[in-house]
Amino acid sequence: MVLVPFMMLAVGITVRVVTASMNGQQRELEDKERLLNTIVETVGVGVVVVDKDGHDVLMNRQQRKNHHVAMPEDVDDPTEAQLLLFGPDKETPVPVGERPVGRAGAGESFSDYLMWIGKEADRCAVSASARTMTDEAGNFAGSVIAFSDVSDLVSALAAKDDFVSNVSHEFRTPLTSILGYLDLAVEDGDQMPLPVVHYLDVARRNTERLLRLVSDLLATTSNSMTLDVEPTDIAALIENCLSSAQVRAEDAGIRLINEAEADVRAEVDPLRIGQVLDNLLSNAIKYSPGGGTVTVRAWTAGGKVLLRVSDTGMGMDQADQAGVFTKFFRADSVRNTTIPGVGLGLLITKTIVDRHGGSIELESFPGVGTSFTLTLPCETGKKAGGEYATATARHPQ
């Protein structure tokens, strides 16, 4: 009887302490929840959280606005498949399997997925990114999707491209005329003093360089690049490009090697793919200042033609590789060197490959070298190859 009151007092104190602790934790959780809700509702980015089954768990104020813009007129509570979502061309509806919330609900992570939402009169550009969530066991527990309005940025980029395109068109006509008259003058060089002929030849080379630069600018800003696709002998195309690059390679002390399979054929525009090869070979030679080798391979696999240009040059780090296909990009390691370039060749190369429905991949290591691998539509292919010698002969392996 003496111990019972003390035991009851101890139990009461314990319950009171535990209750106070739980109340404090609950208030802390409520404070954190209010802070999180305030942040989510304040940011100017639309946020959607879905669970592992793809059901909406959270949608902030900005995303509710986006959802309202994307709603069709005749549906009060549309599903994602019914929303007005369009591709980068602003006209083609985004397929159901490629819509961002559905992709995120299936456990896919992605970044900067550009699309247009809403009716034609007030359509706006949105960039979507998604990241997955996991539970304590590491299993998929849902995803967070963020939608950013990038209409102003897309409009600014379009205006910039229009400006560059218009200026390039204005430059092209007088440059073509200047080049034509310089060619005529150089042809009559036997009637002029030798120093004058030399000066004219220098002016002609620099005019040709300016004209190529203007053409490159037009190619990067034009959305109407046309392709004349036909069955093309890739092995012969490689030989022609290597022949054109041979003089530059010899001047740089670089050995060109052809390891293309014989009779590799692809459904491509030979002039455009020749331009791609010329760009890649030019870069490989230019960025191998210490000599070495440049190797071109072509083979068939899985119904595709794979074409690879590899060098043993200076290579690139991960930061440089991330921006290598952007306009006017030059790596930090070469920006302050005497190596010429304006950073358009690889962008043009990727544009041409994309227009063919192909892809291009990059692998590079500083001090080791760089490889670009193209994947293109295929016809047939056989094995041959060897070190490059002429445009019409190939040494056997």
C-alpha cells in the first residue's frame, strides 16, 4: 500500500513527459509542414508530386494555373491524356506515353523536356523535369515533377536566331560577289606583279573563310534544312573525305587510318554526311597538335550503320563535353590558344545527323583523345579496311 502511490506518481510523470514530448514533435512537424507548403506555394515553378501508383499527392498554386491553361474547353476534369500538350513545333500533340506526369509516375527521371501547353491563342512554352523518390528500402515511392514557364526564353532565342539569319543573308550576297571578282583577278595573275597576286590570293582565302562562316551561321539558324536522301556508299564517302583531309593531316604530322567495312551503305544525303565527316576530321586534326593518329570506322549492327571518328588528341573533360554541341562553344583548354574556330562545326554536325533520324555520341578523356560515333539508317555492309592511302584504294587489314 505504501509503494502503490509512488508507482502511480511515477507512471503519471512518465506519461506526462512522453505526452509533452509527442506534442512538441507534433508542433515541430506542423511547423515544418506549414513551411514546406509556404515554399511550394511561393515558388514560380509548377510542382506536382505523384505516388508510386501515379496518383497526385500534391499540386501547388502555379501548377494549378498551368493545368487550367492546358484544359480543353469541353472537359471539366481532364486526365493528363486529355490536356492540350504539344511538341516543340507547337502543333504536334505529345503522345500519351511521352507526357511528363505519366513518365514520372512510371519511375522515369528526365530534365528540360520542352513542350507547349494550352489553346493556340494563349499557348505557352513549358520545360518539365522529374526526379524519383524512394522509401527506406530503396523502392520507388513516387516522383516530383517541376514545370517552368520558358516562353520568354524561347521567344528570345527565336528572335536571336532570326537576327543571325537575316544578318547572315545580308552578308552572303556581297561576299559571294567579292569572291567572284577575286577569282577573276587571280586567274589573270600573269599580267600583274607577283606581290599583288599574293595579296589577292590572301584576300580570296579570307573571303572564302568568311563565306563559310556565314553559311555555317545560316545552317545553325535555319529550320528548313533539306535532305536529298539516297542509297549511299559510306566506304567511298569516307575515302573521299580522307583524301580531302590528307594534306592538312600531313602538315600536322597526323596519320589517317581507314578501318571502314567495305560496301557499307546507308539511306542518307551524301553531301550532308560528307559535311559531317569533314567537320569531324577537321576537328580531330586540329585538336591533335602533337601529331598522332585519326581513325575512321564504319560498320553495320542491328539494322543501323555506325560511323566513328577517333583521334589521339588533347581530349575534353566532363564539363566541356556537356556543352560541346551548343552554339559558339569552345573548350576552356583551347579558348586562349591559336587553334582557329568559332564553335559551330559540331552543332551543324548534330543538326545534320538529327535531321537524318540518327544520333551522335561523344566519348573523350583529357590527354587521351576523343571519339564521335554516329548511328544512321542502314542498307548493307561487308568487312574490309586498312590504313588510308588514296581516294580510290584501301590497304587490306
